[in-house]
Amino acid sequence: MGYQGKLDFVGRTDKGMLRPNNEDAILTDLEIGLVVVADGMGGYKAGEIASGIAVEIIQEFITSGLDEICKHHGISESGYSHESMLLRNAIMRANEVIHDTAKSQPQCEGMGTTVVAALFYNNRVSIAHVGDSRVYRLRRGHFEQITSDHSLLQELVTRGFYTLEEARRSLNKNLVTRALGIDPLVQVDLQEDVALPGDIYLFCTDGLHDMVPEPDIHLTVDTFSDNLETAVQQLVKLANDNGGRDNVSVVLAKPITSFENEKKGFFDRFTDWFS
Ligand SMILES: [Mn+2]
């Protein structure tokens, strides 16, 4: 295992200009192909605790679950890949731990966190999210948001009550309708994508997408597509130059080459001919 030289992951999280502490948490793990971005909420230090638990539990759960998965390639009974189900289960486990901690520790009462996580494997990527942290994808010059926020704003737009522009002007943008830690069970949105060499996946908290207009995010990623360090620095700088009203976190992930998993038996190659 290990995707060094095949995938490029660069991340940065910043307190921003106004907040006293940073309640976002990020994680990049090239060994297992994992990216996690979380935006915690709650009084005192509870937000940091929630987002910290999320990244830690998801990494642990996936690290220990991947060995088992290597034994059965392909798709699970759900129709999703085993990797997608592992990612979803990791997030559901993080939800339980945050919820239990919030129940048992008075200073953590009501804490929660958004999460967006991606697991890269075999030229694919599974993406899961809860809340309003986002994934965008730059592919051959086309930049698009590929997750849909779990926020009041997005729900009203989806139901046709508002256009996106009207909603931006008239609503509290930060009202999240789904988060980890709030209920014992959480509904996780899951999607799978074929990841092509040269694609850039951008993961971020609302501290970026609320502060920096999408065309500026696109332009920055496009301009610095060969230097992800500079791209990430510039994105954080843009958020802070525009006011930095929130913590800001950005991770860029780019397949440099094909990253096909090599451990394939005869049966897998056989089934590949027909898929
Ligand atoms: Mn935020």
C-alpha cells in the first residue's frame, strides 16, 4: 500500500482573522489514500474536540478496515464498492463517538462537526460528506462543486423556494441541517468517481467557500495546478484578505499517474474484462 509518487495531497488549516481558535481539522494520509476535512461547532473547545475526534476515528477505522477489504475486490451488496462502504461506516462510527462524548462530558454538550472525506483506490475515489464542507473537482479546465451542502440555504434552493442568488442575500448561510454528533445515527451522502491523472479535487470548509467567490477559487487552482503548495497558500490568503471571518481549511488532492491497486488475482482480472 502507499500512494507516494502517485497521488499528491496538500492541506492547510488556518484560524482566520477573527476567531480566537481553530475548530476545523484536516487530515491527509498518503499511505491509505485518505483525505478528511471537518468543521467543528460547539461552545468553549467543544468544536475542536468534535472535529478532532472525526479525523482521528475515520483514519483509525479505515486503516484497520482496508486489510479486510483487499480480500474482496469489486462491489458490495449495496451496489457501492467495499471502499465506499468502509468510508461510510468510518463516518458513522465517528458520529457515534462524538455523540457519546457529547452526552457524557458536560463541557461537550451539543457539540458537532461537518465532515467531508475521500478515499482514493484503484483509479477511483469514494467521497462521503455530512454538512456544508465541500468538494470541488477541476477536470480539463472545468471546475465544479460535486457535493451538495446539507444546509438550510441549499435545501430551499433545491426545493425551488429561492434561486441561489436570492438565497445568498436573504438567509443565514451557516445553518447546517446535518452534522456528526447530533443524533445517534447520521445519514451520510456517498458518491464514487473515476479519478483521472491531472484531476484536482479540492476539499474545503465554509471558511473558504463563504469568503472566496467560486470563480476566484477556480482561477487559483487552475493557475497553480502544478504547485499545490502555492495553490493552497493562495486560497487561504484569499479567504483572509477577504475578511477571514471563519476558520479556513483547504486540501488539494491530485492523481499524478494511474494508481491501480496491484494485488489482483485471476478472478478480478477475469471480471474486469466484462465491466
Ligand atoms: Mn466554518
